[in-house]
Amino acid sequence: METIIFFVCIILVASILQTSTGFGFSIMATPFLLMLFLPQEAIQINIIISLFISISLIRKIRENVDFDILKRLVIGSIVGVPFGILFFITIDIDTFKIGIAILLLLLTLLLIFNFTVKPTPLRDFFVGGLSGLLTTSIGMPGPPLLLYFTGTNTKKEKLRATTLAFYLFIYFISLITQILFTGTSKLIWQLSIYAIPVVFLGLFIGQIIFKRLNQKAFKLLTYILLSFTGIYLLINSLN
């Protein structure tokens, strides 16, 4: 019962963050799901629910999608996806998470001290590739996109819409890749289906929060999420 309650809380909070920010589900859910399930189960549950959320929201926000950037992110991610599944299969996942945690914390510090990035097509491709790699390896495409869009001072509406549109592609491709190379299980799909009512509640609450978030509060929430994720991944991996 405690596991079920914890699972529901994770899905609810992560769904609220995903709806209100465009990136929060994988960042919040994956580390905690890894406490409850095996890596393959946690990653696939995360991917399935994130894909469902993106499908549910994209019609309402499609007018804010930057399709030029989206196209470059998608092309870059196609290169990153096979490397991600290779990491997942061959490299110790804890060592990989330690590296990601340190990178997250360093880049978060740069953003807090007003580090900025000039957007270029080449950087769009690179960020897309990194997101593709992280999706198939640990189920977290959000951090590279979040860091890049925040560093380029992208407006929250454009950030959320473009990120969710990208998720539609990358989560679908990553789910197929995960199933083909590592398989799946009945438990993964059962838990994902059971989570749908909780996700709908999170979508409703998240939409209300998004309307009340100004750009300054949006950035503050970004820094908190990145710092929390980096610290948690580091502690969890070292233990």
C-alpha cells in the first residue's frame, strides 16, 4: 500500500510540473520511480506516461511551437537515440547517472549566475542529440532542452510548446527502441494505465498553475528542479 501511495504521489506531482512547465515529468518522476522499480520498468513507465501527457496537451498549445527549432531537435535526436540504448545496455547505469548529476549541477550554477547561450542551428542539433541519448538511456530528455532554452531566454510559452512537441517524437521512438532491445512487461503497462486518472488530475492543476506563473517565477522553478534532480541523482547513485 505504501508503494502504491508513493507511486500515485510521484505521478501527480510530476504531471503537474509537466503541464505547468513543459519539462517536469521526467525530471521529477524518473529518480523516484527508480526507487520503486527496476531501471527498465521505471524508464518505460516514465516514457509511456510522458507520451500520453504530450498527446493530451499538444492541441491546446501547438500555435506556440517553434517548428524550425523542433525540426533540428528531431534530426539531432535521431543520432542520439541509438547511443542512448547502447549506454543503457553496456554501461553501469549508476556511473552514468553520476556523470549526468555533476553536469546538471554545474550547468545549473552557470544559469543561476546569468550564463547565456546564443541559439544556433548547430546547437539545436546538438541539444536534440543529447536529449535523444538521455531518453533511451535514463528516460530523461528534459534537462538539455531546459538548460538550452533557459540559457537562450526563451519565453515560457514557446519553451513549453516546443518541448512537448519534441517529446511526442522522442518518447515514441525511445519506447519502440526500448521494447525492441530490452523487452517490456505486463506490470509496466498495467501501472501506466492505472496512472491515467492521476495524470488527468495533474493536467488540470498544472494548467491553472501555468497561467499564474510569470517569467521570473518560471526561471526560479527551473533552477530548483535542476538542482534537486542533480543532487538526488548524485546521492542515489553513490549509495
